[in-house]
Amino acid sequence: MDGCCFAAITSSSATILNFQGGSFSANRRYNCRTASGPQVQCSSLANPFLQQKNNFQSPILRQSSSCLTLRSYKGIISAEADKKVEKLTGPAPSEPVKPMDTSGIVLVAGATGGVGRRVVDVLRKKGLPVRVLVRNEEKAKRMLGPDVDMIVGDITKSSTLLPEYFKGVKKVINAVSVIVGPKEGDTPERAKYNQGIKFFEPEIKGDSPEMVEYIGMKNLINAIKESVAQRSGKLVFGFDGDSSRDLPWGALDDVVMGGVSESTFRIDPTGGENGKPTGIFTGIVSTSNNGGFTSIRTKNFTIPEDVSAYDGFELRIKGDGRRYKLIVRTSRDWDTVGYTSGFDTVEGWQWVRVPFSSLRPIFRARTVQDAPPFDPSQIISLQLMFSKFEYDGKLNPTFVEGPFQLPLSVIRAYIKEPITPRFIHVGSAGVTRVERPGLDLSKQPPAVRMNKELGSILTFKLKGEDLIRESGIPYTIIRPCALTEEPAGADLIFEQGDNITGKISREEVALICVAALGSSNACDKTFEVKSVVPFSEPFTVDPENLPPEKDYDVYFSTLKDGITGKEALEKSPVPV
């Protein structure tokens, strides 16, 4: 069936069924106006029982109970077949910019800094939609152009980072850093700063490392967490971890057409996996009086559910071998187009994935050819159906009259695999060395030796990193060695464990950041990077013979999970 191909079905009790993957997400221009975002109502696990809801206003709905509190079910969700992420390439500055990518906006925080402004330039050349987060509006316009899509805010002040400002942002590159400068001042061209603190006596300028690197990181993550995707998905209904999501379901059956089928939705406190509670869609379906379907439908959400950071819905169900439908509506009208996809089940508990790309616009069992594209940022209601009918005259091959029962414990939005980073952070090499046992600090860079004098700068940078790793957002943490104004192009060394010293150009770091956005090999990795050129040797390039463009994924593919350098805090140091 068009848009609804299935993976092979196994017979295990935790079967995984997958549709062909795909995604849609809207690209919007930032508008600095206050607006209410979606409010997820999560309840604690203290009350595992059903709470009765008020009746729907519509007379054709029979109200069902719907409050769920359950810990999430454990299990591995298989990767969907997917095209390999293509390497990002871009034109030379004199060439026309590619058409904008509509998959979502990339936010660049710290966009007027040495790395940040280069990141903006690389993204623009690749035709990727960019929004910047800056403190100084006029400076940003002078540096980045008068038409830059901009948020004026300060990560140290949460009141300036309203979540609605980040609507449409799907990925973030954070190049914000505490400012370190010469005590005696600098030249107008910042010549001393550009050489690195090895060449001057430094001090913190402006906000403290704690405010910028730790509290600021916490504020930034809180501001963007509803916009960018969580690795674990977004709970829409049911149970996940220590929270639950309640939706008001009501029965909507063929009685509206004169049929006699009937269904209901209830909570069975012990009917789920391992004796846990679960919702149950159950009823009796009949073809009498030209009927043949039963369904449950939610009341329209007061605030549209925004799942545009994700690629589809996944349902945790106990299948019975029959075929069901998921219907998603993006309009508040009662009788309107429902974006629909059928899914097959097998006996036992299983995950079923319904990619947004598989949703077909259906109105009264017919495909609507001129319907607008499905908008996952405007989910108004959900409907689950068991029917004799598919659409466009087709019939459900698994349909059988009589009683049926479909336990449903979770509906959540998911991100398809391979998962790529949503949060790229530019940190610093050396963050774990300050407290490392037995390390000879005299052989370390100035920032390591002077950590306390600089407001514990590396200590708070590490605390900020930990917030990223704990956020649930797919990430990449890049720890450059000493930054220079040299051009990109030198051969590179990627390392893990926080042991190397050296230098790397800001331009090169910007290119690495943008490349990481599309690389599953960079996802959830922390690494250090430097060029092979010694500090004592300048690096230049011949404009007539530029170095070849790097395939950074070759470097990313060497990285391992779980290595941060913090391991060495409990062990003997590795010689540098």
C-alpha cells in the first residue's frame, strides 16, 4: 500500500514493526512575540489508577476514562531502513547560495564570537536556515547582516530565553564562552586575544564562568528542550519513566452512520506488561446496518501538540494479529481531513512505528489529493480505529466481526535512526585535568594552570558539559585545543580522554561543528581536536592551491562512546 510498507514480522513477545521512515518539519521565521507553547501534563506515579474525566460536548462520543501512571517499558526499538546521511557540501563564497533546507532551523548561540560567526557563514553557504542568539543586536547586524534571523537574549538570564522564541529550531550549535582577555587591555583588533592566553596575563571579562558555562548552559537547555528532539522521544499518551500523560478519550463508532458496533476505552490496573496498568481499546464490531468500524478519539487539545522535532509516532500495544488505523488531525473542525496510516499487529506486546511520511490525508474514506502537507507542529487530536474499511474502496484483510481488544500503554513521538546530533557544543580541551591525580600542571596549558585564578573556568565548563550529557538531547561535545586565527586545512588529530595539547583554527572548528550536525558517528561523543602543526609553526594556505575538503565523518567514525576524560580522575593520568 502506498506509503505503508512494513518490515518483516518476528514472533517474539516484544515484536517491533516498522514502516518506511520519513519526516516533515516546518521552517518558520522567528517572531519575537509572547505565545503559549504546548503544556505537557505529567503526573507522578503515586496514583496508578484511573481518574474519570468530564463528558465530551459531542453527543456521539461515549466518554472513557484515561489517566495513566506507569513506568516506561524497556526494550530495544530497531533502526528503520534509511538513506545514508549525505555529506554537507557548499559553494565558494562567490557562488549562489543553495535553496534553504526546510527540515528545521539551526540555532547558533554566541554567533558574534570567533567560532560562532564562522559557523553562521558555513551554514549559510550550505543553504541551511539559521537563527542566531546574541546579546548585542547592533553588533550582530553589523557582523552578520541586517536581515539575520535573530533572538536577542542572554543565556545568563532565563527571562530573555522564552521557549516560543525557539519555535522551529531543530538543532543548536553553541559557541558561547566566558570572555577571557588581557588584564592590561588589548588592541582594537584584539591582537593579544587572537594569539591565545599563552601570550598575556589573563582575567575574566564580564560574567563569571559559573554564570556563563554552567547556569547559562542550564538556561539554554531549558529554553530549547521542547523544540529539539529528545533521544527517548516525546510522550503524547501513557507512561514514560517517572511521568505519565493523560488524554481524554471517547468512543466514536459506526452508530453515527446507523451501525450497531460499540467500543470503549478503559484502564486495566494490572493488564499491562509485568502486571502494570495499561489502557485498553475494546469492543464489538458488526457490519449490520452497513456499519463496520469502532474507534476512540481524543477531545481536541486546548494547545496544539508540537512534535515537529520528531519523525513519527510509536505505539506500545499488545497485538492480536489484526490491522488498525492511527488517525491524526491538525484542524479543530469535527468533520475534517484525518492524516491516516494503517498498521498490522502480531500476537503479543510490540512497538509499532508510524512515520509522519506514511500518513495519508483521508476524508470520509477517500484520499484528498489537494490536502495540505501534514504539519506535526499542529496536532489537535488523535484517533485509533478498528474498521472493515481501509480507504479508496479497499478493505481491511484482517477484519473479522465480533469482539476485539487492543491494550495500548504508550503513544510517543520518536526520532528515526540513525540518530544525528541535535546539540553541538564547543567546549575546551583540559576541562578534566584540573583535579586529575598526579598530573604535572607545569606542563599543561595556561587555562589548566590558572583555573582558580580564572574563576574555575574549566571546572564550570565541565559542569556545563555534564548538563548536556544528562539532558537526553542527542549531542556532540567538541573540545578544541588553543584556538587560532589561522585558516582551515591542516591535517587534524581527534583524540578522546582529554590528554592532548596544541592548536587549531577557529575556521576549522566551525567546519567540524556543521559536519557533526549530519553525522550519526558524532552523536553522543565527546572529543578533543588539534591540528598536526606545532604551536611554534604558523600555518598558511596557498589561495591558488587550496587543501582538499575534509570528510570529517572519517574522523568521527574513530570515536568511541562514553569517553569524557573524567575516567582519569579515578585513575593514574595518561602522559601528555
